[in-house]
Amino acid sequence: MIFIPFETFTKGVGGPSTFMRNLREYLINKEFSFVEDIEKKEISDSIFFPISFNERILKYYKKNKKPIIQRLDGIYYPSKHGFKYRYLNREIKRDYFKYSDFIIFQSKFSRLECFTIMGKMPEEKYSIILNGADKSVFKPSLKTFSKDKIVFAATGSFRNKDMVLPVIKALDEIAKSYQIEYRVIGPVTSDEVIKILERPYVKLRGKKDKHELGDELSEADILIHCQLNPACPNSVIEAISCGIPVVGFDTGAMKEVMYFAPELLAYVSDDVFQIDRDFKHERLLEKLNLCISDYDIYKDLFLKHSGLYDFNDTCEEYIKIFNKVVNN
């Protein structure tokens, strides 16, 4: 039986919290045995956690030779976080080298950035498992496309200006030729971002649960994803599951996830850790116009690949790792 401290990691907003909530639901539905009460950790034979965890508890597992499994996505890096990046990574790196017996990376890019900043791990100590979407919620959308009104969407937690500024600059140009709507779906947590979004075509839809989010995506024509160095963007995976064309920047794991339509990703730079000033809205505009002009081709392409990234498959891969690590 594995100890998974869900309560610690399911309260927030963002990718790790969403994943842990969905994983918990899946394991319960599958009647997979796990412990989530920290007071009952003694009856477990291993522990799984994302990012980093309480060192005192990890010492207990290490001392008792009970396997420790760590899930990693993005980490802190100097081009964004300056000299603080070492301090910010200290607990992640501690668990990575000192305690973890096995690492799960969300993507090849996640592995690359962790190897670059913290150091390499031998192949037998890690696995790569991409995120997935709930296919009962995120279903192929057959919405009819019309250039009379184009509905763009973005999903996530909007906290930094680089997540919206290049998009707004590009859409200001698109709005000169088309009637458009840009639906921002999710919490906007920055006054600076709210100010940037002050446009007549912008509709702030607020935070949604996954069922409401699926409904919102079914009404969109194109998802625009603008995030710096994403480890494995759930927003993109959910849009693909809905068969909705995605336009964005070639950053992080974007090309890895969208391997079947890389031409819809705007060039940024050849650096591992890219910076927001290289998000050129002119390049994004070019990709948006490409998607609009060849929309039927891209809609068919994304519908064809909508079966990718099933969260059930993702969870089954995690269960395999849990069992493998314990048995070894």
C-alpha cells in the first residue's frame, strides 16, 4: 500500500493540484489501495508525492527502506528567477538526490530542465509519463466554424503578463479583419493582467470546474496557449481532446505534445530556458492567420488526434510505477 499525501497537494490552483485531485478520484474509482492520512503512514510500504515534501517524513521512509517516488514538472531557473533559483530549488533538489528512489517526469522537456539545473539521473531511476485529460468530459467538439465570428479561448491561471500580452497584441490585429471573441477561462490573479485584458472582445469567464471547462471549450474555435517553458500543459491536452486547434509558442513541451501540428507554434529561441521578451506577437499573429486560413484542415487534424492523452492511460502508467518500485 502506498502513502499519497493528497490533502497537502489538492488545495491549490494549477497543474500539480489538478493532477492530484484527478489521480485521487481515479484511484478511488479503481479501488486501488492507498493511504492518505499521515497518521497511518506506518501501514504503507512506499510514498508518492509531487515536487517536494516534508523532510521528516521522507527520513522515516528512507530509514525504513520504503521506496520514495517523486513527480516533477517545472523547476526554477536563472533566466526567470535570477540568483534566487538555487534557493527556490533547494527542497526539490534535496528530495531529488537525497531521498527519491524513483522520479516521474511529466515530459521529455521536464527531464531536460531538471537534468540541466539539478543534474542527471540514471535511466533505471526515472520514467516519463505525459499528462492526460478526462475523456468523459473533454470530448470532440463538432462546432461549425465561421469567419463571421471567431471564438478564441485560453484556459489556466493567469498570473503573469507574458501569458496574455503577446496574445492581446496579436488579437488586436486580428480584430481589424474579423469579429472575434477571446474567452479567458480561469482565475486572473494579477491587476496588471486584468488591465492588459481590457478589450471589448475579451470575455472573462472566471474559474470553472472541469465539466464547465469542457462545455466552454466545446464552444471555442481556437485555443491560444501562451505560457513560458510549460512542462506539460494541461490546457493544450484538454483542447486536443476536444479536437480544437491550438496555436501558441514553441516553448517547453509544446512541440512534444503537439508533434502532429508543429507549424502552429511560433518560434521563440533555441535556448532550453526561454525568456518572455522572445515571445514576439508578430510570430504568433502569423500562426493565428495560418490556422484561420486553413481552419478546416487543422480542425480535421486535431479531431483525428483527439484520442491522444487519455487520463485513464496516464493513471495506469502511474499504478505500474507504484507496483514496480515496491516490487523491486
